[in-house]
Amino acid sequence: MNIIECVDLRKEYLSGENIVNAVDGITVAFEQGEFCAVTGPSGSGKSTLLHVLSSLENPTSGDVIYNGKKLSGYNDNQLSVLRRRRFGFVFQAYNLVQELTGYENIVLPVMLDKKKVDEAYINKVIDVLGIGDRLEHLPSALSGGQQQRIAIARALANKPSILFADEPTGNLDGKSGREVLSLLKYVSKEFGITLILVTHDLNVAEQAERIISIEDGKIVRDTKAGV
Amino acid sequence: MNKKRLTVNRLAMGNLKARKKQYTLMIIGIVLAMIFSSGVMFFVFSALSSFNELDKLSFGNQDAVLMNAQYYNFDRAIENDLIDDYSFAHAIGYGYNEETGEESGSLMAWYDEDAYELSYVGLREGRYPEKAGEIAFERDALVRMKLNAQIGDKITLTVKTPKSENYLSETVEKTYTLVGILHDKRSNIESEFSLNIDQFEYPAIMLSAEEKIENGGEERLVAFIDFAGKDDFNTQWHIKEAIIAEMEERGLVDNEAVNSTVPPSKILYFNGDTHISTQSLQNTEENIRMTTILAVVLTTVLLLASCVGIVNAFNSNLQERRKQIGMLRAVGATKQQIVKVFGREAIIISLCATPLSLLISYFAVKIIIGFMGEGFVFIPEWWVLIVCGLFGIICVMAAALIPLIRASAVSPMQAIRNIDYSRKMKNKRVKSQTKFNAPNLIASRNLMFRKGRQIGVSFILVATIIISGFGFAFIEKEAERMNSFYNDFDYAFESSGGTVGSDIFNCKWGVKYSDFSESVKQEILSLPYVKTVGGIKTCMANIVFDGENSDYMRLMSMYYGNSYGRYETESIDTYEEYVNQLTKTKNKRYLAFSNEVFGGKEFYSSDIHSFEPSDIEEIEKYVTDGKIDIDKLNSGEEIILFAPQKIGYRFEHYENENGEGLISGIIDISDGIKEEDAPYIGETAELSYKAGDVVNISVLSSDITPQELTDEVIIPDDIKANNKQVKIGAIVNSIPQNSRWVQEMNFLTTNSGMNHFYENHPYLNMYITLKNDCTEEVDGEMTYILNQYTSGNGYRIYSKFQSNQEKRNTIFALYIIIISVVVLFFSTAASIINNSLTAQIRESKREIGTLRAVGASAKELTQSYFRQLLSMFGWGCAAGFGLYTVLWIIMYFVAKSTDMSFDYKYQIWQAALICIALLAVCFVNLYSKVKKQMKYSIVENIREL
């Protein structure tokens, strides 16, 4: 069953006087619980695809369909609610709120949703990510790897259906990167979450069940592991 | 590539050009902050100069004016170090229009060259007379004489020629060409002009020095004197004494009259407070001291606020500039080079902002002073602009360079990363909240880490609150002084006597002399320009006590020199004697009235004053007990008692020149006797009456005139008594601004109420107010009409029309000043607060993006920033109102301990309104800024940094 899909998706940018087709008519669907890596060279449009799919950016044309509903029909507030309840994001630069502690950053989406924190679940996530001792620190007191773990925990806090990760290991050293990646894989399996991960690192991509390769805004290859 | 072209200037300019929008906003912020200080200070000082100029035009530049000065030898006064300078106006005639009569005329004089400067004659239009046949008029005199002339017109006057203290019997008709219109001197527009024309007249008509006096006449001199010492009471007294001594020497002084005036010379002090018909100059020195204190507070607050504003404007892109420094250092720029680049940038900014702000300040002040109305001239105080300009430049340089020098001292990467902020966060321990309102928590953490910004905003709010608090209190005080119940008339008919004659009963003179019955009042009221006519009646009334007279009443008797005890005293040598006199001794008249009229009962002689109901209602706010009920006053059922709560006496012991010890008793009705006042302690007595008490009032009257009242006549044969029992409806302890001189321990009621005590009592004084839109021509017309009523009945008209107009203009000007200052404050405060928020939003783009990515909507983001705004306002307002309160209390006590006058109200509602309006403006700006960020995609928010 498709959890999210896009149809003839286009995203154009103005670069000087030229129009750049960052995403150029992509149609693709993602199944519930799958782990998909989107890969391609720099400037190929992979990150843009992720941003448009996750509603961080609006498409120039085409549709993003989540759970059978077109996102183009959502207003700003509905999109905010969707992001805080159904989507989780992990950025390359972690993007933690600097003034909040690790724990506060993690539960931020739940608090924005004015819901009660599911303590057992959050503790499990914290446990799995191994960040129990860093929760009282402000992000500036944490290492890159620790910050990224907090960011993953935040992305999982509301039990999302989809986890979008944009170069989550890009800022980390090899060891930390590997750890973060295996954690992502583990939590998506553990909690049954679709993981769409953008990377230019083939080693990372190879960990995925499905690899979509993009060049010049178009999908050039879409392969499943073992195929 | 041409390496030479990459100069420090080019780098600095390149920086400016590349961030045009940000720098424009920054320069606007700086300009506003500088206008804030320079504009307000320039304005205040220019306005003060303008007020000062107006004051000199109205009162002259001299310390005193001496009429009939031809008898006095001024050179001797200079030799004796009494005066520094003097100059004359030579009165060679008294001119009037035949149609409006002698009373409307004025002395005509030509001026010595120095007299122009000393008397500070000012031209409204045209020029001074230069040759014979030319004439200049004070504007009011022209109107008063209904001459209706323009510059260049011919004017025909009937001229009386002075001789000695009088005039030649023959008058002559003379025709002059009007060449100038002069500024009105206060003495002429607020004068008792229907009194004898040769007294207290300040020339309102100017002639040229070529003009000759008629044959047989003697010119009369008006001297303008500059005192050698300070213009204070002592100097004035010494000069007066010297004049008297000299007059005596020449046999020109009637010794018995010296205490009141100095005939035949008469001194009018215009710049002191000894003899002046207006109250406006009373307490001048105190006002100046108070104003100086206020000016110092204002200047300090303004400069600090301006400094905060400039620092704030720079802070708005400080982080970005820090990054630039990091980049420059990363590519090898030395610290000196960086300081040069950014120093140059700061100079360029100063050079843009300073002249711009000074120019705007200059023109803004010019325009505002133009709005302040006629009479106000723009007198620029250049030094203020220069000082503010220099201060601004220093401030801009400091604000620009200090943080950047600090930034250039750290490593390039640290500068890029905003190491200060990161360090602050690293070192801060916070406890995680397990449950929180996300917008509120983010707001409070932001405030925790960005305290500097909050302090800046708080400071500007504090300044706004303090300035508006004192500013509006100042205006209110001035407006109240001008519009108070006792000062709000345009004309007054005042009798020169009233109930004088007896202090126990009403004589014929006091009661029936006046023609001002109710019908005259109605007649005046029906005149076309008259808005209101208020009348005052006064009659003697005795309170008759059933039991023993109280100490309070005895002391009050002593205080006012009434019938109890006082006249028996020859000298007091001991306290016992004094106390005895105060409390025991009764004089012959008192005993006679007590025994023969009041059946042996004790009594106190007071007055009943009656007013219009509207005037009585104005007293309502001073009521300390009971309530004013106009109907009950009208029906004679109730009366208002005006009496202090406490009265006390104390003694002072001093030695005379022979070394003999003397005792002097002092009675104080303000607040009783305090221990620190009384080395020889007396006693304090409390008022025993309460609202609701019933008093026996006996109004005695006789047909005897004051002239017939001799020492032999103690009780006239025809004495009649109107005895009434009346309830005290309300008690008033004091009436501030009591310029109608109602004395304490008297009764007040309405004019209708008066009929129950003394029927058909004529009005003692009448106060006339004109409709608001009346012009000077109307004033001339009214003066003419009202003069008809006064002829021959001993009343005089006291006109305040012109001076009221001037005062209204002054109040209007003050409003313009304060409102302009507050508007400027408002815009600067709004700019600083908005700058601060905008900078924060710009710096927090990434955070905004992050929050949006995790599901925060526009509402939550706005809420978070609004919470920060509210917190800044909360602290700022609390500090502002707190500091204002503290300052107010300090000023109150300083004034109290140094006997300065401080009657500024504690005024906060305007400041509160301003804060609310500021909050609203900032909220709108905040909302639009957040909305703007929401227009960008989340990715753009996150990436833009």
C-alpha cells in the first residue's frame, strides 16, 4: 500500500535569468514501512524532491498524495498539523532549537500538538538512540552525532508514518555516520515507519531496500534491494 | 586586475552597497535615535528661548520700572552700587480717542536709545517712529481705542500734556501716521485701566525723539532700571528705601504714605514678585529651579535613550557583521585592517546619519514652533545641535566599533559562529521542562539568552514613561493654573471696598454702595459676546456659641486680627502674657457686642461669601467632610465651612539691637505646629466642627457708613440682627489656587443662599467670561461697554482678556511641545523595539524554519514572539512606572525639604496609553514580519543563513 506518492511533480527555481528544473516531472510512490534511499550527484534534485514530498516546499506543478489525499488541497495550518503528526524530519545540519534542552527538543512536536507525551514510547526511543544522558543539555553542549540522535528522536516523537532524512550523516564522521544510519534503519523497522533518505553516499544508499537515482531532476533508476 | 582599486573605502562602501536594505534600516534607526535626542533637546531649548523672548517682550528686560522718575537721581544710585543701568521713556503726552474716552488712552513717550533694549519693546509690524508725526501703538491700545488703523494710516488723538504730576487743562488734537505696531506689555493688557490715568501707566504709544512737548508742559519720565545686585526682594527693598530717602531729602515724600507707594514716583516691579498684578511670575525662581532639574533629567534620559537607540540599531545586524569579520580574518585581514574597514564604515554612516538627523531636527522644530502660535519666534540654539551632533557621532562610532573590535579579537571561526552566544548557552544550565507550552518556553528561553536586547527595549520604555509622566503633569499643572475657578475670567468688576468698615457688622458703605444688582448682571449677560457672568457677594456674619469659645476660634481670631483680644496688647514680654492674650483677653468691642447684642454669649466674626453654583461645584474636589448640596445651599438650609483642620501657635525668641530679649508669637494654620518648628512650643487646636453640625449665625447690619464709624461708636443704635441656625453641609480645609482670596474660617454658599442671610445683597465683584471665538476687536468693544458701568461708582474693571489670550497660546504651545516630544519618543521607541524584533526574527530564520518543519504554525510562531514582546514591555513598563514613581517621590521630598514648589500630579494614564499604543504598533509589525517569513518556504527559512 502506498503511503505517499507524487505524480508528474515539478519544481522550478530561478537561478539568475535561467529557470532550473530541480524536479522535472517525477512520478513515484512509496510503500508503508519501506526504506528508500534517494541518491544522485550534487544538484541532481534529490533534496528538492524530498522537500517537496515532505511539504517543506510547494511544487511548481504536479501532486503529492499522502494516504490518498492531495496535499495541494491543504492550507498552511493543515500542513503544519500534518508535519507535526505524520512526518518526521532529520536534517543534515540537525536543526535543533538552540534554546531548548535535548529532551525539550525531542518532545517539541508533541507539545506543539498539545498532547500528552507517551512516556514509555519516548523512553524507548531515547533508549534505542542511546541519548539518555544528554537530555538535560542544550544542543550547543552536544557533539554532532549526539545532536543528530536528538534530531532523530524528535522526528520520531509523534510516531510519524514517514521519516524524511536529508543527508543525515553528511556532517558526521564515518563512525558516527554509520551509527546514525543503523539507528535510522532500526527505528524505522522497529516502529514501522517509512524512511525516505537522501544521500549522495553510495555506501549509505546501499543499506536501503530501495534506491532511487536522480539526475537532472528525473529518476534514472529505481531499484529494489536484491533485484 | 587593478589591485590599487581595492581600498579600505571601497571595501567599506562595498559592504554598505551590498546590504543596502539592512543598512538603510540601520541608518533610519540611528537617525531616529539621534533626532530623538537632538530634536527634543533642540526643541526644548529653542522653545525655552522662545518663551524667554516672549516673556521679555511682555515684561521687559529691566528689573524694575519707575514711574514719574524725573524726581530721582539715578547717577547717585549707580554710585551707591544700587543699580547698574537705567534708561528713560520720555512721556510727553497722554493720548486718547475722543470716541472711546480718556480711560482708554495711554501715555505717549519717546524712548532713549538704551531704553529700547532695557524695556525690550518689540515690533509686531512696521517700524519704530523715526521723525515727528510718526507714531507706534501697542496692539491692544489700538484696539482699546477702537482706532481700527493699519500701518500707514493717519490717526487723530486728543492729547493731554503732562505738567508736574498732573496735566495742562488744555487738550490738543494731533494727527500722526501709524508706522509700527508694538508687542503688548503685560502691564498694559492686564491693568486696572479705569483708575486715575496718571497712575501705573506704562506708555503704550511710542513717538519719535523728534517729537516736542507742548508749550508749558513738563515731560514725565518712565525709568527702566537694571539692578546692581540680584533681582530679589532685598535689592528691591533697598532701592525702594533709597528712593524714599532721596525723596524725603527733597521734601517730596508724604511720610505717611511711604509704606504703600513711593509718591510721586511709583515703582512697578515687573521681574520680581513684590508688586505685580499677575500671578504668573510668582515663584518664578522656584519654577526656574524646578525646570532646571527637569531639564537635566530630560537631557540625561534623552542622551542615554539615544545612545541605546544607536547601539540597538547597530545590534540589528551585528551578528552578520561579526561573520563578515570572521570571513575577512579567515582570508588574512589583520585586526587593524578590519578596524579600518569597519571604522570607515562607521564614519560613512555617521556622516550620513548626523547631518540628516540634525537637518530633520532643525526643520521639525522650526515647523513645530510655527504651530505654537502667534508670538512664538523660532530662536535656534545652535550649540544644542552641535553638542547632539558630536554626541551622536561618538555614539555611532562606539556602537559600531566596540563590539567589532571584540569580534576581531577572537578567532575567525569563533566570530563566524557567534561564539558569544554559543558560549553563553554552553555555560548555562537549564532544567528540562517535561510539559510545556512550546511558544512560551521558546520565548522565555530567548529572553533568558538575549537579555541585552531586553534591557535596551526596557530603557526606551522607561524613558517614554518618565517623559510622558512628567510632561503631561507639567501641562496639566499649567492648564489648571490657567483654567482654575479663580483665574478663568476675562474681565472682573472689583469693588475697592466691600465690607470694609466694621469687622462685626455690615455697614451701609459695604452693603449698599454697589450698583451691581441682579438686573445689572443679567444686562451684562445679555451682551452679544458674553458667555458667563459670575458674581460674588460678601457679608459679615458672626458665629454665636452656646458655650465657651474654643481655643481654635481664639487662635483664628488672633490669626486674622478679628475682634478677640488683639487690640488690647501693648507689648508681650513673657510666654504667659502671650498665652494669656491668645486665650483669655477680650477687647472692649468684643465684650460690648457679646453682652449687648448676643446676650453674653461668645462669638466669632467671620464672612459669608457667595458664588455662582458652578463655582461652588468646583470646590467639591476640596471637600474634606460632608457633601456639597447646591439645592440645600440655595434654600439656606446648609452652608459650607471653609476652615483649616488645625491651627497652632508657637513662639520665637530673639534679641533686638539693644540686646533685649523679645518674644514673638506665630500662628500657623497650615498644618498645626510641628515640633521641629517650635523651639518654644505652643499648642495645636483642632477644628471641632463636623459636617452636619448646626451653627448659629447672626448677620448684623446698620445704616451707618464707615466714615461715621469712630472709636466712640462701638455698637450703632440702629443695629439689626438676622439670626439663623444653619447646618454645615460640607467642610473644606483648603482651596489651592485660591486667588479670590477667600479667607479661612469663613462660610461659603451660593448667591441664592446668600439671600437667606442678607436679602438682595448686591454683588461685590463680578467676573465676566467671553465666548471662545472673541477677537481683539471684541475686547475693545467690551472694554468700552463695561467702562460705562463703572463710571462714578468706585468700581474698577480688571481686564484679563489679552493676557488670557497669551496664556491660552502658551498652554497651547506647551501642549504642542509635549505632544511633539511624546510623538518623537513614541516613534523612536517603536523604531527601536521593532528594530530589535526584526533583528531577532532575521537572526532566527533558521529556528523559524525548524519550528515550521516540526509542525509549528504561524499562530504559534507569532505567539512565541508576542510573548517575548510582552515580556519586554512588562519589564520595561514595570521599570518605567517604578522609576517614575521613585523620581516623583524624590522630587516631591526634595521640593518639600527645600521649600520649592512641586505641584506636579502623579500622572500615569497617558504613559499607560502610550505603552498600549506602542505595544499595538509593535505587535502589528511583529505579525507582519512573521507573516513575511511564512511566505518563504521552510527550506528557504532554514537555508538562508
